[in-house]
Amino acid sequence: MANEFQPRIGDWYQDISGGNFEIVAIDEDEATLEIQYFDGTVEEIDYDSWYEMEIEPIEPPEDWSGSLDIEREDYGVDLELNSHNDHINPLDEID
């Protein structure tokens, strides 16, 4: 089943395998577009392939970390701190 969606930069879609992706570039001269999957993989496809894809539009993901290849520990904050009394003193880092 062909789709009827006009490609626009910034639009998010989900393919039939469950992969979420965003359109990140369109080249009108070459009749191609680049899509970036949530995991960071970038793929270039031509317009014919685009219109043959079985996709559904979706909202952008709330979790922005998918394409950044970072782990929970890499966020730069201690996500386990729950109380206002549990804080990190910035002066502890000064030598």
C-alpha cells in the first residue's frame, strides 16, 4: 500500500516494522530525501521509494536521547536523587 504523505523536514513517521524516523533533509534536484531513525541511523531514499513505504505519521518522541548513543549514567545528573536534602555540593569538586 503506497503512502500519500508529502515529505517535510521535521515530520516523524513509523514504518511497518515499528521503526520511528524523522525526515532530516530533502534534495529536490536529486529527488531524494534523508531520514534519520530514532537510533541515529541515517538513510537516503528516492521519492519513488518514499511513496512505496508503508508508514504512519507520529508525534516526535519525548525521549530525545535515542540518536545520541548515551546511557542513563551519561545524562550528567544523578537521576536517583529524590529529596531536597540529597544534593551534590559543587564545592566538593574543587581541588
